[in-house]
Amino acid sequence: MSNKAQKVARFGLLAALSLVLGWLDRAIPVTWFLSGAVPGIKLGLANTVLLYAVYLMDWRGCVLLMLAKVFLSGFLFGSMSAILYSLSGGVLSLGVMLLVRKNARIGALAIALLAAASDVMLLAKHPHPRGQMLWCMLLIALACVAAAAAFFWIGRHAEFAVLGTSLAGAVAHNVGQILAASGVLHTPQLLYTYLPVLVGIGAVVGCLTGIVAQRVFAALRVYKDQ
């Protein structure tokens, strides 16, 4: 198979995978314990396809894949507003991952600091958190610890660099969507109420998908060597 044919096949496979994962994102109910405090949250499984593309394709291919994922998924499962929010998150997420992929520790450190700042902001707004808000703040604290651990782990094990890229990309996607929503809906308060929680959730999800991605990349290298 020629190099061009391989690129086309890889692009088609990743595009199809993003659509399937996009459907799963909408089918899996993950708001059962945060439905009141964090409405509309999804696992973001489809966004992990871009993480693989960042390491497997050039930047042009990554941009085309992101656009294909946003518009095809939006037309099939969403609406024009969903396309706008997904595009905003996708552009920022892809840009950040392309920037930090060669120095993923920076991505992990930035997310740790951002999560810590988010928890401090929420604590200032809710000095005595209870119920769902308490769970949200604990989740953000967990995300901060996970990102900090990833920073030190990547320094000792370079093969886990994808973990830092995943963390940065997942959080950047949430940030992009909230920036778009606050601008379209004229609700800047989302930046200090809703965004801190999404930073924590994005970091947790990004950490998990980064671990999975690292194992997949390791398996691909083993297969290639054989």
C-alpha cells in the first residue's frame, strides 16, 4: 500500500471512530451524580481521537479530522449550536495539543495549576461547600493531584508524554466550549461558576484517556517491531 493510501485509510478510520465515539458520548449517562451542578457533561470520548491524530498525522491532517468530526457529528447527532460549541472546543484543544506534544510536562503542569486555581475560586464563592458542590470541589482537587503526579511521572518516564498532552487537550476543549457559550449567551458568569468544575472533570477524563492512549501506542510499537 502506498504512503498516500495509508494516510487516506488512517484518516477514514479515525473519522469513523470519532463518529462512533460521538454517539457513545450521547448514549452514556454520566451526569447521574452531578446532574444539578454540572448539566450536560459528557465523557468526551470522541475528542480522544484527536489525541491519536496528533501523534499519528501531520497538523494538516489533524485539522481536517477535527473539522470532519465536528461537522459530521453535529449534523448527525446535534444542532448548529452544538457544532459551534464543538468547533470552539476542538480548535482550542487541537492547538494546545500540537503546542505541548513535544514538551508534555508543560501541559501537565499548566493543568495542575489551573485546577488548583479553580478549586480556590470555588472555595472563595462557597466557603462551606455541601452536597454536589462539595463533590465537584473534591473532583477538582483530585484532578489537580493527578495532573501534578503526571508532571513528575513524565519527567521520569518519557514514554508517558502522551499523558500530559491528553490532560492539556481535554481541559482546553472544555475551556473553548465555555468561552463560546459565554460569548453567545452573554453569560460571562459561566467563566467563574461552570468553568472551574469543567476544568476538574476535563483533567480527570484527560488523565484516564492519556493512560489508555499510552498503552495503545506501546502496543502499536510492539506490533511494528514484530
